[in-house]
Amino acid sequence: MNVKDFFKKVCSRIVLLNLLAMAVVVVLLCFGVSYGLDVYTHHGEGIVVPELQGMRYDKAYVMLEDKGLGIVVSDSGYNKALPANCILAQTPGGGQKVKQGHTIYVTVNSPSSPTFAIPDIVDNSSLREAEAKLTAMGFRLQPTQYVTGEKDWVYGIICRGRRVSNGDRIPIDHPLTLMVGSGRYDDTADIDYLDADSGGYTPAGVDVDDFEEVTGPEVSDKNVVGE
């Protein structure tokens, strides 16, 4: 077979019709896939997420179910100004568009304030360190109470009139008072002084005038050697 016959067979009507048919099939297949994906994913369609903050969870559940959306509690918080089990936050937020069947994640209000363990700060940290740790955890601090001891050293914590220790779990809404050293010490303790006139050590509370002077034996001229 020469080159002329080869191109004649390749460019024959049957071959060209087959190639054209294959091209049409490919185009139709691409169009069908694109259209099918749009239908399957509801492209261009969306459901507006309602504003749920401040709403009770059971009411929000019914509302989202009617719209074809789901709801899941992802976290809890505490706000004493709001009723228990009301929604504090949501993701995605209200007003955004989502597809049908999408899940809305919410944070609900706890019926009681959460408790946290007191960190290791009593007799182990300064005033500044203790304030930084407690405020970072969310505790509210009352005016500092100063006690006898090393300046700015934490000696204790008071919560509602009761002393608490490291590791005790305290509700986050209970205010705390730090017991901190003032830098002064008790000056009523007995102190031993050195009496300058007596030339020696005198215990505290002892009067040197109570002692009788004691002298050695008198030395006569007869006791002197060589006399």
C-alpha cells in the first residue's frame, strides 16, 4: 500500500463519520456531566440561615428542621443574664446561604457556671503572676488583702469568705481575693540585744542591774613574787 492509498482509506467517508460521531458523544458526555453535577449539588440554590442567638435550643431545632437543615451542639458557655439552653453562638452565622441538609453548629448556655481548678499559685508565685493566671482563666479579682510576709508574695486565696487551696474547683463567677505579703513582719517577737555597758551578751528581758558585781581575791604585797 502506497501513501496515496493510505490517506484515501483514512479520509474515507466512513472514517470521518465515525470520528464526527465520537466527537459528538464526547461533547454530549461533558455537557451531561456538568448538568448532572449542578442538579446533584443544587448549584445556585441556597437556604438562608436564620439568626439563632438568644433562641432556645428546642425552638431552633424545630425551625432548622423545617428548613431542611441540621443542628449540632458543638460547645457550651455561661451567661447568667440569659436563660439556660439558649443559643450563644452559631456557625455559619445568620443571613448566610447554605445548601439543603447543611449542619448548623451552635454553642448553648449552660444552666450553671463552669468551675475551674485553682492553679498552683498559693505560696508559689508573685502578685503579678497570680493576677495574670487568674484573669486569663476568666476569674474576677477583688481588692488585694495584705498580710504579714514577703512583699508581693501570694500566701492564700479567699473565695466568699473561705480560704481555698491550689487545685480546688471554683465557679468562674465567684470573685477571688488574693492574700499578699505586705513586706512587713511582726515586731513583737523577742529580740536579744548586746549591752554596750556590760560588754557582753544579755538575754532579752533581763536587767543587768540585777546582777551583783563579783571581784577576784585581793592581791597583797606578800603574794608578789620577788618581794
